Amino acid sequence: MGSTIAANEPQPLSKARSFAVQAAATPPGVPGLDVSGWQVMNASTWASVYASGARFTYVKATEATDYVSSQFTEQYNDSYNAGLLHGAYHFATPNTSSGAAQATWFLNHGGQGTQDGRTMPPLLDIEYNPYGATCYGLSQAAMVSWIQDFSNTIVARTGKLPAIYSTTNWWIQCTGNSSAFSAHPLFIARYPNNIADGAGTLPAGWSAYTLWQYSSTGPFPGDSDVFNGSLTDLQMYGLGTSLARTVNNATVYLIAGTNKYPISNGVTLGALAPLGQVAFVAQSYLDQFATKQVAGRVIRDPQGTIYFYDSGIKLPFGSCGLVADYGGTCDASGYVQLTSPQAARFATGPAVTPLMNSKGGPLFYVQGGQRHEVLDAVSQQQAGVTGSFNTLSATALTTMPAGKPLVRDDVYVKRSGTSEGVLLTGGKASAIDANAATTIGLASKAVGSLATESIAQLPAGAPYTGAVKASGSSTIQVVASDGLHAWPAGVGGAAFQPLTVPSSLLTGSPAKPAIAAGAAVMSTASGTVYLVMPDDIRPISSWDSLVALSAGATPTITVVPQALIATLPKGPVALQAGTMVRNASNATVYLVNGVTNKIPFSSFDPPTQAGFTQFTFTTDDRLNGYPTSKTLLGFGVICGSQKYVSAGGSIHAVSSALLAQYPFTYVELDTFTCALLTKGIDATAFIRTPDGSIFYLNGGQKHPISSMARFNQLAAGKPYIDVVASFAASITTGPAA
């Protein structure tokens, strides 16, 4: 290899010039050659070269940004047609333009190559300057930067690291013996007096060469070279990658040495990206390699060091126990054996430790082939796990099964990537939905997060239905949208199994009134409003029914978790409080007494006189859902501790002194029904019937009053209440007052 610009490369005298293949000693490996415009070779010459054992050639394509070899196309194509692997190289002049510019020129004029399994990676020829200063006037740092610029451009366009041709002495002098390019295939130039002396000391970073230019005088035309490996290895080098598959089978293999390792998932394939892009090859090519175990994240270099690899780096293991923790073993079945060039593609990083932090993710404790997510520093301390950690990619451990996470008790933990969470107590995890967690203040007290797969490794705690109980307390509370409501056992048929929550986690949650019969509840998952009854809950059929329970005011509906609603027994659709109802098959009419029962009556007078006027037919199941009062509804009712009589569409309080004068059976109404009633004037000892008759009540009888004058005399200013005839008829008539 060398400069071939016009001033130093005379035009060939004849394309018919012949080159005799000389017999000479050759190093071990696969023979090959490299040529430039100085060598004029035709198809027959290349056939002769192939017949003499050469199996590859590098052909000069370009130099600087203004030269393309006149012989390139013919040499490149004829060598390929003769059966050799071929590749193109670029002669660098770092003092004339940037590395990126020269790489682009090279790629645009033959250096791009094809992914056909017989085209070797692009080659950078960087050596002594034939036109001036040895190092082209660049400092060592500038030279390293130039080479990196060239390499980066090649990789961006082809996905392949270019091979680097140079000599050890030039490399030391002009790059400061940089080790920055150890992942690139090395093409070393050294012409020993005795082939047995080998390639000599290599530049820093390389423990082995890929190709060696050992002679410029034969046995082949141009420069004679050798590939360090078998013909199969050369074929893999020709692929420019260690990753291959066939067109008909999607399985990708990592090819290393004489073996191939199937890759079972995209995460592992992505981590192996430093070894190249996936190439498509013939099945016969893959069949040359012995099939080994599925490739994991544990690799071994030829020197015997075992590593974990990720993000382009390899981290050495310090013991076989640690290898086992990461899912490998120290025998051949537990690692992928790489070649030196392959291992060099991964930069060496820090030593593996049992702790690994994923970039942008959690800390893991790796043990027994499982990754154990660490909740927080306190959990780690309680588990007795100490030491440093390495930070790798978010997918570094995703192919490793999840183990039981390192956690602590009596804390709330968010589920990663969701708004949900779990309460950890007693070594168990109880799922709590986001709304509930926010309502009782847990969300703001979360100590960290865990992945769903980590939470799945913990025993499931008591299922959360919306009922909680503070540690040390017997009070069951339900989590509603407005805060915490006590819900006594039995009300609405409740038999909750509350989740015990540390009292510290409930601090600050607003306390709300207890749930009692007559309360209205619903969940965010459904628009159904339920009426809490003494023994069950019942859907409310209309807004009017709900308003009736609120005595005409805006109803209060407590929103609770659907899981809690699901645990409660359901009755038929609730009837509207204060309505008169009957079914189609029975003439008995009932007054719906709030949420308590249904009260039969024999006449419409008592309910209508109390102010109940709405009548409707209903179904048997709805009607049968209410207990039946044993007492018929009459003109006497009780609200709270006060007795009233019904007259004129309202109720009238009866004092204890007058109870004997109103000899009715008093029926108790519940608070919801009572709230619907209008309270009129207090009852007195005087009533008036629809025909205008006024009676004085005394001694358990009604006494007719003959005139208004007599009424005024007896009443002394007290009013009478208007009653219906049946009301008056219920009281025995006595002598005139």
C-alpha cells in the first residue's frame, strides 16, 4: 500500500503485463494480497493468483479527496470473479482535508461495498507521508481525532468499523501509541527477515492482528498478506459482522470461532450491536459452525476473562459465583466464547458487582440468576446489601427473570409506569387504585416505585375494596371521593374485610360523616346511585327518588370504589320515600316509609291528610323488598319522639296532655319520611269537619259545639284544626259541649 497519485504512479505501460506468482515461505493463516494502481492485472492474472492459494485482496480505491485509482474497478471486479474476497482501501492524507471529507470521498468512489458475504470491511491506509513530514504536520492528538472522524463517518454510512492499516513505529510516533481504536480490525505492516519472527510488537490496544502485510516482493503481485485465522474466519470477516441469518429463517446467530450461538430476543441482539449489523447468508455458510447454547449476556475472551456486556462495554467478573448470579457459568455452556477481535469491539469497563443500576430506572440486586429490584436505600440497608453499583442501559437486565424485590413494610409504593400502587405490610402487597391512594393521602407518601413484575413476586395481601382500618383501631372506614367515612358493620349488608393501614399513612385524611341507612352511594365506574338500606343497597330509579330522601334539598352522593359496591348485597330498585304504591295483583296500598318498611292503609284519608299524594304501581320484587309494618297507617304518626295527627295535608304535634283526646294508634315514620312532611299548627282540643261542625275533644270523646259563640267561650282564643269526616268518625261522639 502506498501513494499512487500521478506524481508517484506512472501510467502502466501495458495492461497485458504479467505477474508470476512466486513460491515463498508464508505465515500461518489464509493467504492474500493488496494491490494499487501500480499493478495492472487482468482476469487471467487473478485466476492464477487464486489458483496459487490467495483468497482475499484489498484494492486501492481512493486517496485524499481528488484521486480515484484508474485500476480500481477492474481489480475489484476481476478479483471477486476469480473467487477472492475483496475489499477497498483509502490512502489517507490527513493534512489535506478532514477525516469525514476523505471518508465520504472514499465511500462515494468504491469504498461503500456490499453486504454479500465476500466484501471485506472498508480499510484505512494511514502510514508514512510520502510527500512530506512523516506525521503530515499533525500533533498526536490531532491525528487520533482525524482517524476517529474518518471512522465515525464510515460507521455512520456502512454500520461497519473500518480496518486500519499501519506500522507499529508510525503509530507510536504519530498517534502517541493510542489505544482508542482497539475495536477496529488491525492490518499490520512488517517485513521480517524471517517469517518465523512474526508481526512483531503491535500498537497499543491490539492483542492480535487481523491481517499482516509481511512482504512487498511476493509471493503475490503487489503486497503479500495473511489473514489471522481460518478460511471460515475470513468468510466471517468478509461479512463485516458476527451476526447472521438466512432469508428463510428469522433466527439470528452470533458467529464466534467455529461456533454459532442463536439469539433469542431483540434485547440481546441490540446489546450485540458492536459486532455489526445482521447479514443474510446461505444456510451452507451457517452449517459450517457448530450450534451452541442460546447467547446470553455473559461472554469470554481468548485470555479466559469472563464478562457481562452492555452498551458497548464489557465488565469483568471477579468470581464464578458472580457469573452464576448473572445467569452464566464458568464452563463453556455458560458463556459465549468470543475471538480477540470480537472481544475488542467492547470497551472494558469496571468490574461487575451484585448491584446494577439501570439508566433512568431502578437499582437491582443480582443474585441466583435473578434481578431483585431495590425499593429504596432503607430497604437495601434492611436487607444487608452493601457495595457499589454500575449504571448500564435500561434493558441490561430485562432478559433475566425478576426475583423477589428488596422492600420494607408499612409503606406505600407506586407501580412503575402507572398511577396505581400497592401497600406493603406484613411482607405482602395489597393493590390500591390511584383515586383511593390520593383520597387517603397515600400517593403523596409513596417511598418509591416497583415494576409490575417485581410486585408479582411478593405474596398478595388482603384485596383492597375501599375499606380500611388504621392499625390498632377497630373502626372500619371506607375511602370516598371526599375523605374517610366510618361504615358500621351490617349497614347496607356490609361485612367488609378492611385493609389494615399504618395509622401514620392515614394522618391528614379528611374525616367525613358515617354512612347510615338512607345514604346515597355510587362509584366512578357506574352512573348508578344506590340507596343504603338496613340490610342491602338498592339502585335508585330516579332523581326524584333521591331528592325525596333529601327532603327536597340537593342530594349528597358519596362516591366510593366500585370494588366496595361489588361486595355489598343488592336489593331491588328502591321505591321513592313517601309514595303510595301497590302491585297489579293485590289491592292493598302501602306508604313507602323511607328506607325502613312499607305501611299498609285501608283508606287514602290518612296518607293524604298527612300530605302524601303521589301514587304509583310497582313490581312485586320491589314491593316485597320492604318489610311490611304490622300496624295500619291511621291519622296518628310518630316522628322521632313526637306524636302527630294528620289533617289538612300536614301533621300537627299532639302534646302529652291531649294524647287521650286523640285516641289513635300512632305509627312510627323514619327520619326520611318525616322530613317530607309539613308541620302545621299544634293540635288543640278543637276540630272542625268538612260540613262546618266544630267539636270539643274531652274525655276521649268529641262534643258538638252548638254555636261560634259557644266555641269562642270554650276555646278562649285557641284554634281548631280542620279534619276529614273519617278522622272525626274515629272519635266517639259525646254530649254537646
